[in-house]
Amino acid sequence: MSETGHPENPVEARIEGKDVRSTIAVAGHPLHAMSVHFPIALVIATLGTDIFYWWSGDPFWLRVGLWSAGAAFATGIAAGLAGTAELLLVAGIRGRVASWAHGVAAMTLISVAGLNWALRLATPDAVLPHGILLSLLAAGLTGLAGWHGGKLIFHHGIGLMVSPKD
């Protein structure tokens, strides 16, 4: 029986015993956790540039949106590669449903970010309405992927560095 009085789930108990330490890390710091901040910020920045363009009509915002969408896609690919490596290489991460939900949401986000950038490359003035709609979708997917990523950190302790003294 668990602390809540419910019988232990044998599958969860087996997964809890697996190692969740990062294999893709620098000085013990997981690369995925360090790199996800860039695509998150750039996806939100792209949405902001679209809103400013819609509001002002200034072509400056088209150029900024092109660069931020491209950088969001590029940094998303980098963070996604590190996250995919962690997912596939670490059994304690691979065995959790939240890991797969996070991965699917993140890969969908990277695909939408790539489409958003490609749209801007091909037709820069297509920001209204297609670009802003893709930016809104990307922002929503960022929230979804981030929620599942947060669940991995706060509920499952993945990516945390705990010293023996703690």
C-alpha cells in the first residue's frame, strides 16, 4: 500500500526504480533543459512581431518575424535533438507517458515553427492571416509541450540535480 492507502501499481513501481539521470549533459546539467528556453522565447517573440505588424503595418515587423521564426525553428531543432536523445537513451525517462506526450507536443511544435518560417520565406506578406494563425498555434503548442515538460520535472524529478546532502 502507498501513503495514500491505494495499492501500489507494479508498473509504476518498476519505472520509479529506473535511473533518470541525463546522458546528454555538460557538467551534470542536461542540455535539453538548458536549451529549450530559446525556442520558447522565439516562438512567443514571433507571435509578438505578428501582432505588432497587424497593429502598425510596418514592414520592419515582417523582417523581425522572419528572423525570429527561423531562429525558433533552428533552436527548436537543437533542443529537440537533445530531448530525443534523452528520451531514447534513458530508460527512466522513456518509461513515462508524460515523456512521450512532451515529445509528441514538442515535435509538432517544431513542425509548425518550420512551416511558419517557410511561409515567411516564400511569401513574406502572408503574415496576415496565415502567419499569425501559425504563430498562435505555435504558442499554444509551446504551452502544451511546456506543461508536459514541467510535469516531468516537478512530478517525476527528471532533470533535477540533487546532492547526497539533500
